[in-house]
Amino acid sequence: MAPPSRPELSRREQNKAATRQAITDAAMNLLRTRGPGHFTVEDIADVAGISRRTFFNYFGSTEAALASVTHAFLDNALQQFRLRPADEPILESARAALVELADPMTVAPVAEIYSLGQTNPQLSRSELEAWDHCTEQIIDAARGRFAQGAGTEIDELYLRALAGSVISCGKAAMDVWFARCGGDLGPDSLSVLRQLLIDSMGLLGSGFASHSPATPSPDRH
């Protein structure tokens, strides 16, 4: 079965998306120049060329505006997932969706926000909320996939366990990347992060069989 086509945005939706992106870009610029916690909603609105009221039409706080970077990356991955063939195994679709984000620079803003969140609890909480929100979206996307199969009974436990596992693997990849690379945003480091995200899906798809603690690795004596 052919994957669904990508819907076109109306002019109004395009304008809203542009405003949202302008706010996010302004927040990121201030984050880089001033550091976490050293700028306000008014500062973001001024840089974005909008009113304070307009800002709050889109985000509830400076941290929420910054966390939208993570939302955008996860939304992009979900869109790629939805474009995969309906008869493809879900975990293969999840892995392919990450592979589709081929340019390591695609993950750069997410990596930057994650790194800065290590020293800013409010930013870290907002980022975690973005991942939790993605869990619900994965459940909905997987439910839609199952609904396309004639006579297929939807197992809610399976869906929720699957979505939670996917998100946990994504977080694990981010944790390992930060431990290895220390938040380095260079191309080589970002390639490592992208590969870790892909490999985490591979581990999940294999049931972690090749890395079971009960099975000694080839270099263990």
C-alpha cells in the first residue's frame, strides 16, 4: 500500500508556522549569545519582531519556545514514519524515519538544546515534556497504521509499550552521545549522535538479543 501524501498547508497555516519559527530562532539566538536564564519573553518578542501577546499565542514560556526545537525534530521524524509503507514493520519504519534525516546537521539543534539542558533544570524539564508529548504521537501514528489492516485488532498495551520503548531508546542515544562527545556540535560528533539514534532502533527491533548480558561479547574473556 502506498504511503499517504504530505498535506499542503494553507496560507494561514504557513504564516503561523513562519511566526512560530521566527520565535524559535529568536530564542535560540538569545540562548547562544546570553546563555540559559538570561533573557525574557520580552527579549524574544523584540528579536522576533512580534508583540508579547503574540508570543504567548504560541508558547507559554521561554523554555517552551526553546523546547520547540526538540518538538520540531520529533515531528519531522514522525512525519517520515507516516510516509512509510503501511505494510512495513513498525520498528523498521521508525528506523527508516531516522535514516531519512540524513544530514547530521538536522540533529544539531536538538543536540544543542539537550546539552544546555544538562545545566538548566527548567530547560531540561521542557525538553522532557517534548519527548513525552512525542510518545502520545507515536501511539496515535501506530494506531493509525494498525487501523489500515483489515481485521487487525489494536492492542493498546502493545502500542503504549512500543511507543515508550522507542522514546526511551531515543533518550538513551542522547545520553550516550553526551557522555562520549560532551556536547560537541561538530559534524563528526553529530554523525555519532545520528548513528546512535539509528542503532538504538536496531537494538529495539532485535529485542536486544545481540547485546544480552547473558551472552558474552566477542572481546570478553
